[in-house]
Amino acid sequence: MNDKKREPKRLRDGKKVHKLIQAEWTTDAYHKDKVIPEKPLVKPNGRPGRMDIHVNVEADEKLSAIVEIKDSNWDIMTLKAVRRNARRYARQVWNYIEAELDSGKEVSPGIEFSRTPRDSERTQLIESIFDEYSIPVVWNDAR
């Protein structure tokens, strides 16, 4: 493949993490028939998007769960970048929440990161930012 068309290593690594975590969701015996990876949607601004994980909750047809997967390396970011990225990711998840609400669903959101920051204060900062948006955080440590 031509080097100019080759994806950056960071993007390739992120896609691998997405596939790994999506596989965990889709092979789990409880979830497997209810999970839709890469579910397309139309965001409130009219632009297309896709949810990394969408779960139809069987007990209640009106309830769905959505999970965004990120392979962020929080350890190499400045605190300003950590805050900026966490808020940007939270707004991204809220676009998905609003799209589901617009279709008459109730939503249980979440975001799953591939690794926990080494600094516990940084971890707490990230979790508190997502808490402001009512979005639970899961640290997968898939690497």
C-alpha cells in the first residue's frame, strides 16, 4: 500500500481497540442478540453519525443503551487537553442520546476507555467531567 494512503498508527491502534471491545459486547451470551455495533444514526444537527455500541434492552422496548468507545491516552495530554477532550467526547455521546430521545427511546449512556490514566487524580477529573453530563465511565484496560 502507498505510504501516503496508509493510516497513522494511532488510528490503526484505535480501530483494533474498537474491534476488541465490540467483540466483547457481541460475543457475551447475555448481550449477543441485542447488540448492534456501529449503528448509524442522524444527529440532532442533521448530520450522520454512528454509535459504537447500541443495545436494545429486551425488558423494555423503549429503553436502549449506547456506549462510545475511545482509545485515548490521557497520560500524554496536558490537563487543558484532558478537559477539552473529555467535554468533546461527552457532547458526542449527548448527540447520540438526543438522537435516541428524538426517536422515542429512553437512553442509558456510557463511555468505555481502553486504558485508565496512571494518575488517579487525572482519572477522577475525567470521571467528574463525564459525571457533569450524567455519563458513566468504564475503564477497560484492553491493552
